[in-house]
Amino acid sequence: MARSETQTTAQTKAQTPISGGTAQPDNSDLPNLALATLSRLPKTVRVPSYDRQSLSAGIIHIGLGNFHRAHQAWYLHRLMDQGTAHDWAILGAGVRPSDAVSRAKLLDQDCLTTLIELDPSGQSAEVTGAMIGYIPVEHDNATLISEMSDPRIRIVALTVTEGGYYQTGTGAFDIDHPDMRYDIAHPDQPRTAFGAMVAALRARRATGAGPFTCQSCDNLQGNGDILRQTVVGFARCVDDELADWIDTNCTFPNSMVDCIVPATGPAELALVRSFGIADTVPVTHENFRQWVIEDKFCAGRPAWEAVGATLTDDVHSFEAMKIRLLNGGHQVLANAGEVLSVETIAECMAHRAIHALFSKVARTEVCPHVASVHSMTPPEYVELIERRFANPQIRDTTRRVAFDGSSRHTGFILPVIRDALRVNASV
């Protein structure tokens, strides 16, 4: 784990030199970010070296939030910069009415995204272009199903939040959820991403297009296993033979994803303009990324390991350490910060009492129930995330981290409590 983290961070520093945003005395007339305006951006801004016209889609990603654009899409963008993976471009998708707003903004700028790295030693900006289109957001997901049915699509990936997989309180597939009941009754006009995936897989089975890999990029331990449970569980409710075909032929790789990516607000919109870029949906992120992936792809994959991702059969150890200490620690900080009206995670770390609470919980109540991974021990990992959480450049709000705690605590906090109770340890 230590090697993977060091390589990823070092690579980011080497390829994205730190250079603060250029002050603009009057940037009200900045050109909108678009393919046609890339050449007019300041030379300090890294832009794609590849020809976007040469790209073709191989991945559909459902849930085009900030995290996806700073993480999975960045890895693919960097591969394309190396002259590879040009047939793995991303088509964005969304299944919620609110996704239509994001779609319009991204299409207005040719699906380009400005990533701003926030490091204590400086800031840098990079425009990424791995996404080449955004599927229309429709109540019956007809276009999404059609696009996923195309044999050129070999991976369907998702970031739909920890609570978006239709699980009961015991972790089983929630067949009685109203969304699932609707999709079961209307399998050709589903409302959910999972209903749409099953409809597309039914079409691919009928035409001989074959399966695609179903890839969760959410912060869930065993995220691939949970995605399999939802997709196969839903399919089982509408067509037993199709469910068996999906279970046998599709793959659902587990993965661990890590990068602190704040929400975008007025400060971030002003920051991107300070770099000389008029981007309506920029993304800020820390100078750290990690992606550990189980190498189970039924229809091929990009060579993500060439740009710092770790392909391994031991994802569980990585994700257990990260989810329990980093994501669980985030919840400890954010909930205390909300109560005390401390606005950001970095400010929580600077608050003596909140930091002390985090340190005690992490070191005495979580670390005993986390195994070392490769050369990284749990206490060493706590030191690493303390430095990351304390980064004053990252304005990650306690509200963002604490939001939807009923879903996050289930995966991040409760497993540690259960382990402690089993051995009569302190909680």
C-alpha cells in the first residue's frame, strides 16, 4: 500500500508541476472552456495532448459527480495522454432529473473538465478530456439502454453513492423498495441505473453482443460484490435465465477508490477563473489518488496500472484499512464538526478537541480491528490521513462529509463496532 501511494503521489507531482493560478486583473471576458479555446489557455495549464476526434467510447459511467471526474476519468485521461486507450473514452450518463443540469453544463464545454490540484505547496490546473459525450437523461432511460447495448461498450461503471445500491438494513437486496418494485413491473422502461443495465444486458444476450463488466467506483467494502447482488437480484425478479447468464458471464470487480474531492461552490468557481479558465463545473482535489482494482474484466479494460492504479487479487485488505480509518475517520470529524459549527475538515483537524477525538478513536478503537497491508501498518496509515485531512488548501465541508450519514455509518462505522463487541473491546 505504501508503494502504491508513494508512486501515485510522486507521479502526480512529476507530471503536474505546481504553479499557482495566474492573477487576472479583469477576467470577465474569459472564453468559455471548449475544444476550440484550449489553445488560448495560459501555458501553465496542462491540456490534453491527444486528438479528441480520435477517441471512441468504450465505457459508460453513470453518476458524473466531482469524484468520478477527479478519479477514474483522470486515470483514463492520463493513459490517453500516453497515446493509448483511445478506444476507451467515456460516455457520461445520469438517471436522476437533476443530472440534466450537469449534462447541459458539460455539453456546453465539450465535456471537458478543469481539475485543480490543491497542495499546501501550491496549486495547479489541468484540463481533462476522456469524456466525449453525455447520454440524454430520460424517465425511461431508453437512450441509455440503447447505448449500453452497443458491443463497443465493454465497461459500465457507476458512482451512485454508498446508499444507492438498494440494500436492506441487513445488507440484502431490497426487493421491496418502491424503485425496484416499479422497475420489476416495467423492465423495458426502468427508472434506475440497475434496471437499465439489466435491460441492456438482456438486449446484448439476444443479439450476441456479449456481456460487459459492471464496475462500482463507490466507497463500499466489497463494492463489486454489492453491485452483483443488486444487478443479479433485480434480474432474478424479471427473468431467471437472464439472471443466470449475467451471473455467469458478467464480472463485477471489487475496488478501493481514494481521493479527497470537495464540492464545487463559489470559491471554486472563482479559483478556476484565476487560472484564466471559464469552467462552470470545475473540480478541486488533493494531491493524492489511489485506485486498487480486482483484475476481473470480462470484456477487456484499459491499462490503468500504467498510470498508477494497483491491480491485485487482495482488494479487501486495502479497502478495509481505507474505509474504516479514512472514511470512518471522516465521519468522526464531520459529525463533531457539525455539532460545534466547524466548517471544514481541515478546521476540524486544527480544533484541539475534535482532533483529539479523531486521534483516540482511530488509534485505540479502529486500528486494533484493521490489518496491515503490505508494508503499511494501521498507525502509519492514520499518520498519512492526518496529513491529508489537515491540508488547509482543501475546503472540504463538514456538511458534505456528514451528509447522508445513515448510509455512510452503515459501511464505515458499524463494522468496527461489531468487531469490537465480538471481542469485548472498547467502543
